[in-house]
Amino acid sequence: MLLYTMKRLLQSIVTVLLVVTIVFLLLRLLPTDYYFTEEQLIKLTDQQRHDQLAAAGLLDSPFVQLFRFYEDLANLDLGTSRRIQHGVPVTQVIGGKFLVSMRLGLISLAISLFLGVVMGVLQARYKDKFGDHVGTAYTVFVNAVPTLITYSLVLVLGARLFKLPSMYSVRNVARSSILPVVCLSLTSTAGYMLWTRRYMVDELNKDYIKLARLKGLSSRKVMYRHVLRNAFVPLAQYLPYSMLLTIGGSLLVERFFSVPGMGTLLTDAISRYDTSIVQAVVILYASLGVLGVFLGDVLMTLIDPRIRLISKGNTR
Amino acid sequence: MKRIFALLLTLAMMLSLAGTAFAEPITDFVTYQTTANEMETFNILYSQYAKELDVLTNCIDGLLSNDNYGNLVPGLAETWETLDGGLTWTFNLRKGVKWVDYQANEKAEVVAEDFLWGLEWVLNEKKNLAANMSMPSEMLVGAQEYFDYTKELPEADALALGLEKFQEMVGIKAVDDYTLVFTCKAPMPYFATLGSYNCLYPVSGKLLAELGAEGMKAVFYDTLWYNGPYTMTTYVQNNEKVLTKNPTYWNKDIQTFNTVTVKMVDSVDVAFQMYQTGELDNVTLNEANLQTIYRSPSHEFHNHLNEARPTKYSYQIHLVYDKKLEDGSPDVAWNTAIANEAFRLSWYYGMDFTNYLGRVNAINPLNCTNYCYTAANLVATSDGKDYVQHVMDLIGLQPSSETYTRFDAEKGAAYKQQAMEELSAKGVTFPIQMDYYVQGSNQSALDTAQVLKQTFIDCLGEDYVVMNIKTFVNSLIKEVRAPQLASFYINGWGADYGDPINYLGQETYGKDNAFYSRAYSKIDLATDEDLIAQYKEFTALVDAAAAINDDLDARYKAFAVAEAYMIEHALVIPLYVNISWQLTGVNDYSKIFAAYGIQNNRYINWETNKQGYTTEDYVNFAKVYEENRK
């Protein structure tokens, strides 16, 4: 296990560095005009633009810039923002945001995981009954209706019927988080319902379940001790990944409810060509991604002892 | 008799307003901004965007401000004067004004030297990256030279500069703590109006010493020092900012809110939803929401639709005189056609833009009519006549709420015929292809372009011109303007200071600081001699007007002649002013309303009503305002 962990860690570091290097070099392929706002392009002369780029080291060869970037990175210096918050260190810009996203994301993940799995189990248990059809209708509705329309419905109903705040507020976190959390949970609950039901139904049709039933095990025992445990394995693999990615926030929900989280940061930074922010966010997302996959693998082995991460001798 | 009548009318209107006067005013104002307009800097000396200046103008005071009629009023300067026709200007600062931190703790007194520190920052290329330096460098002695000096210095040396070299080179002097003297390059009778613009704003020398140059570049709401009517007590990016009344503010006579909260919303639709649930005190309506309310008399807000006042921007069709094709070669057909005066005049007279104006203001399109290049309310002659009215008299047009008065189908057709004959003789074939660019992701702009295209078809005919709607992805400047691909642009100019030169100077021929000529029309690259002669004539008229510094009336009238010349030769075609519709608890007529500068969004002396104003209230506000103006 230790050997596997070390190997995966090394692979993860290489993957992250590869992603960051590619993104860094791709950003440098764009014309340097993109470093300036429309206003600056209007007002600055060619010479002034050249001077500014030179002063920021942006006219050096991309590989010199890359080397300098890694040198700074080794000193935990991710640079300063050019556009999102002019002159402010990137760590400071990101710092306050990921906690907000993570808090909302974890709450909604917990809600959707709980509701999704419970509803999925009930749907599987009462397959083709009324409750199953209702659950399926909900899943189809959530997936078929465009997300923004669903969010608008939640907003209108929540704000008008329940007098909830229409947007997130740092001065009223509890109440103002309700609508964003509901929106975040809606889609993922449907996802967990769908996959739990599907895996459970698959398991229910397997021979070992028929045998267990023939041996006289109670339906309850069969469902929870055997079916659910086996059906949960594929879901569990993505659980750490989902939990870590809550830090990344949700672009749509955060934009819709003005949540000051990470969700909109990457797109804002790309559209404003704030390269320091883009690089830092890419490092963060890539690291979270590989860590999530790794933890998912580990979790699977804990839930299902039959799964091994390293090959044993004499196995085929 | 006239006076008595005016008095009675005002009295009657005041009585009719009595209902609203007794309505409960808003004490904690909640407004919104879309997230695309989030602030990027808190340094008012660096900012060049309304999204920041609309907030920061409430936090920091400059030398002067404006009132709700656009008049200059004292700010940090109690009085100001020039004794030599505008060459040197003396500003006498008020005593006892405090710099405070965001929690209103006193930090220092505002003194004349703070304005020196402010201007040094603006003119130091390494500190302010050339932002806001164009006007002081054009107007003040030694300003351009100091900018060039800092440009040559190594970064560290430039950032470490104090005031010694600056005072030696630049025409600004702190005579004592409360007297500030500017020396202009030439007499500039309008220089005082620049006192309301952020390029001349102060920054405390003590704050600079505390933060250092790098710290000042990254100044944040909680490290900034304030001297304005509000301090920013909360800032959460893309969420909300809260401005709180500054208890130490020098002007105790003004009315302010206890707090102003600006909520950052995803779209106007969300803002409208929030207005309906009482979470916002105002909302500007998009076309869909406006039409829904307007078409339904039973709608709860039908009687609360209020037409906003025009923004300070004047929108024009800017024609391109050196257009290129996508392969980089000159677009000979277009360049030849647009240099022909009859071709331009066929647009000027032959186009009825009413439907296009309907895209700006769906209810009252003709209220957005704009027949002049300069925006109204910028300056007036001593008899109170607006500068724009002088221009309108010269071109013989008056706005009407019934018809688009510039439109003259017969004249347009005659010029079309003339242009076709003249241009055919030069080998131009018809129809002329014209390329107009809009952002591909902007559906509203695409729809508007479609209306414009239809207007060309209806008014001038497809045998004459064909408008091709083309799209750019992200940047008009990089993707369209730099390669000179557009045949024309529609863009608006808002003045930075109070003089017609700030408008007309942008269109002159052969001048580096003529923004529109250099960046859009590319007239300096045109080759048609008749066109160049007209531009030179226009430029000579502008120069002649600008040289009149001892008689403002004569100056403005001379500028009006120049502007009329430009319009009558259709060198630029005036198009519209922006007037939107809103639901609001704020009387716009009580707000600062200046055609230049950064003062318009100061949350001071606003007359408000928690219940929101009705359409009738607003009609009365407008009448009272106009009466009081007289």
C-alpha cells in the first residue's frame, strides 16, 4: 500500500506539473494585447505597452518565464492579480473564496448524498411502484429542464413564498445560503438517486441475492447488508473527488446567487486574462482532481476488501 | 405676470407632490450592479471605469463637485479663481477636513500637499501605468515632461520618487497647507471643471508613506483613507459592498443615507426579481421586463414606470475613411464611397432612425433623438442658452416627440441619386458593401444590428448599400479596430471636463490627441482631397474657437459653428442619447447631473420614497426641475 501511495503521489505531482506547464505555455501563445484592458489599449502608446510588458517580464521567452514561475512557486509565491483585484497577491484573492464554496458545497453534498441514496434505495426496493415513478419523474425533470430555469423557479418560489433572501449575503449567511444549497442539491440528488437505483437493481438481479433469499435472509438484510454495500462501491469511488471539488464551487449557482466563491473565479480570470489567477486556480483544481481520484481508489478498497490496488503474486 | 404664473405653477406642482413629500424616505439605500461591473481597483487615481468611479466618488472628495443642474460647486476647495484669463488657477482649500480609515478613525488632515502627491502618482509612469495622465499632461506645465522622465527611470527609482523633482518640473504648487496653484500651458478658461475629475484628486502623503508604492497599487477598502461622505465598511467581491455615512464628513448640510448597499447580481432579471420582493430600492428595466409591465395595465408596477434622465454620453455613427478587407487590402469601394459628401448626406437625411431608437427606448424612442455631437448640459452661454441649442439653431433642427425631424426622404433620395452618379463615374459599383461588427455572444446587440440593417434597406434600398452584420469574439479593439475591418461604428463619448473642445477635439485632423480620428475614423490615413479639405476646414474652426480664451460666449459660439460644420458635412452622424426605464424610489432630478466628470453617482441629497415613485410623480419632478432651472 505504501509503495502504491508513493507511486501514485509521484504520478500525481507529474500530472499537476504537466497540466500547469501546458496551461502556462498556452497562455503565453496568446497575443500580448490581451494583457491590457480595452481602455488601456486606447490610451497607451505602443511604446508604453511595450515598456509595461517588459517591466513585468512578459516579453521574455516563454521558457524563461516558465522557469521564473516555478522558481516563485517553490517559494510559494503565486504572484499578484493584474485584473481581478489589481496588485493584490493571488493567495489573498483565492483565500477568502474557497471556504465559502466549500461550505456550501459540503452541505449540499451531504444533503444530496443522504437524500439521493435513501431515495434510490427506496426506488429500487419498490421498483415499478408509484414511488419509483415519482422518483424517476423527478430525475427526468431535473435533467431535462435547463438548469437556469430550475434556478429561476427556486428563486421565485423561495423569495416570494418563503421570503428567503434572493442572493447570498455575508451578513446573513444561514438564511441566504438556503436557496443556493437547494439549487446545488437538486441536480446532484437526482444523480445519486439515479445511480443508486440502477446499481441496486443490477445487484438485485444477481444470483447471490437470489441465493441469499432462498436461504431465508430477510428482505431488509438482503437490501442493506448485501445489495446496498455492493451497489455503493462505484458511488464511493467518486465521493472524495466530489467532496474536494466542492472547493471549486459551482459556476452557475454562484453566479446566479452572487455567492463570493471560487466558481466564477476561473472564468472571470480567463476572460480578463489575469494569468496569475488562472495559473493558481489551475494548480489548485489539478491537485484536487488527482487527489480526489487517489482517495476514491483508497476508499473503494476499504469498502470492498476484494479490491486490491497492487497486484498480488500468483494472481491471474 | 410671467413670474406670478411661474410661481403659481411651481406652487401647484409642489402641492401635487405633497403626497410624495410625506412619504417615508429611504434611510438605508439598497441598489445593485451586475457582476460584470465589479470593481478591480480601489485606487481612484488609477481607475478609469464608471464601475469603480461610481463607488469611489462617494469615498473621496476632489477639489470641486457639481449640483443637480450641472453647476460647479465647492468641494475640498471653498473658492477658486484665475486672475490671468485661465493661465494660473488658485484653489483655496477648506480647513479641518479629515482623512479617516474605513472605520472612520481620524488619520490626518487634508492639506494642499496631498494634491501634489495625487498628481505625482498620476504622472509617474511606473506608479499609475499611464492611467488618467492624458488631461493633466495636455494642460499643465511640465506634466508631460515629468511623465517622460519617470518612464526612463528604472522601476525602483521611479517608485521611490518623492515630490522634489515633481515640484521642480510640474506646474502645481502648494503655497501653504490650504492654497493650491496650478499653472497651465496656455490660458484654459475651463480648467476649473477638471477639478471634479479624478486625475486631480488627492491622496494623503502619510498613507503613501504607510503603504509604499506597491501597497498603494494594491490598496484595498480596509487600507484606503477616505475624506468623502461615505466610507466602505464591507466589501465582498462579486457579492456586496456597503458604504456607511462618514461621521467626520466636512459638509454637515448635505443629506446622506445611513448606509448604501450595492448588491452584485448576475443579471437585470435577478435585480428585477429582488425589486419585486423589496430587496432593492431601484431597478433599471431590460426590454422584456419593460414591455411586460408596459403592456399590462393591471401589472402592479404599470403606474410606476419612470423614464430615467439621459446619461452623459452622446452616441454617434463614426464613419471609417480607411477601411480594409479581411485580407488586409484597402476596401476601395467603401473608401471611395464614404469620401463622397453626397453619399454621406444620403445617410444623414435619408435615414429614419426611429425604429433603431426604439431599441434604446422602447416606449418613447424619439426622446432619445440626438442631432448634435456634443451632449446637452455641458456648457451654456451667459444668457443661459445651452451650447447644444446654439448648434441646433445653426443646423436648423429641433427635436420633436412626434417625428424624426432630420429625416427628409426627398433630400435623401436626391443625395442618393447624386452619389450614385458621382461614384459610378469613379468606377464604383453598387450596392456598396458595409461591414458592421457586434459581439457574437451579445444577442441584444445582434438584434439591434438587425433593426439597423432593416432601416438601411427601408430607407436607402438594397440597390444602394448592403449592411453586413459581422461578429467579433471578445475584443472590438483587437479583432476589428486594429485591422480596420469595420465600415462604421456606433459609439458614445462622455466628457471629462466642461468645454466643447473635449468633444470636438477628438475628431480633428492631423492631431495625435484626436482620439476618434486616430482610433476609429482613420481620417489621417484618407487620401481623398475633398474630404481632407473638409476635415482641415473643420479643424481650423475648432482651433480658432479654442484660441478664444477671454470671452466664453464667443468661444462657445465659435465651437458651435465648428460643430455645425462637422454635422452638416456628415463627417460624423449624431445618433442618440441613452434613456432607460426604471422602477425606483429615488427622484433622479435631485441627483447630481453633470455632463462631465465623475460626480453623478454621489449618494448625496437624494430625495427618496420607500414606496417607490409613480409615473405621475416623475412627470411632476421633471416639470418642477425645468421651472426651477428657468
